[in-house]
Amino acid sequence: MENNSNEMKANLLNWDDNRALQQAKKIIFEGGIIVYPTDTLYGFGVDATNENSINQLNKLKNRTGPISVIAPDKNVVSTWIDIPTNEKDKALENLTPHRTIIYPVRKEVVNSLIIGPENTLGIRIPAHPFCISLAKQCNVPITTTSVNRKGEFPKSNTNDILESFGNSIDLIIDDGKLSGPASSIYKYQSGSLNKLR
């Protein structure tokens, strides 16, 4: 798994390769960028608390602004969101696969670069075993944002991802062709959900 010093291309591992999870975790904690499969599309993953990693990711995508994160389960999400305790169960009941919900969150859950207006954050729990394992193993929020540059369509297979981003990322976790559709996006506000996309 060592990178040849002359070879800049990202490593590629199948999602169920027994090395994939540990390699991904190592890169996340070292401040690198991975591409990983979700239940909809491939996503760029970095440590959502690491300012340098987020800056690298924004430069790569040619964008700035809020970025959603993945979580392993609702129990973890309940520790991130800034909602009265008696409302949490109701707030979390609709956090199902293929959905991103934007919640008000506690300060310092993620770096301020990816926080939305009024200290909000998009959160999803993808129905993909690799995502769940990675989120559990890393124990920090990990970004999930489509693999493309601003204004382009998301890349749906690893050959295209390697061609476009191979020199700028550290690892691609392969799960064949993934072509969406992207998750629906909702905003949680005052006890109700409003669909944004």
C-alpha cells in the first residue's frame, strides 16, 4: 500500500477489502482526502473538524460554503444537534437513508468553514456499510460532498474520478458505478421539516 514516490495517483481499494477501512481512517486523521461510496453517489471525505483539510477540499471543488457530514447513527447525531432534549426524538425520526437534514448544531462540532447560517449543519446517515463503519471508526464528523468541481456533474465511476482528481486525493474506495440520485435535503426548523431539494 506504500505510495511510490514517482506515482501521484490515488490508491484504489474495493470497499469490502479488509484494508480499506483502516487506510481511509489513517488518511482522514492525517488530514488527507478520500473518495468513498454512499447509498447515492460517491463523496469526498475529510475530517470535518480540520481547517486545512476543508481548505484543500474547497480548492479541489472550486467552491466554499456549507458541507454536509455523515454520522454512524442517530445517537451520535443527538449529541451534535442543538435542539431541546424533549424535541430530539421527533427531530431525528426522519433522518433516514437518502435524506440529508440541516439541523442547528452545537458550536465546535465541525469547523466553522462548513457551517451554514444560524450555526446549521447538513447531516446524513447513508445506508452503506462502509460509511457506517468509517463514521464509527473515526469518531469525528466526516464531510460528504459530491465528487465534482463547481458547475460539473458528479462523477459516478472510479475511472473518471481517478482521471479528474487522482493527483489531488489520497484514496478512492471503489463500489462500482454509483449514479444517484443525490439525497433529498430538508431543513429542521421549530419542530418541522421543510424540503429544500
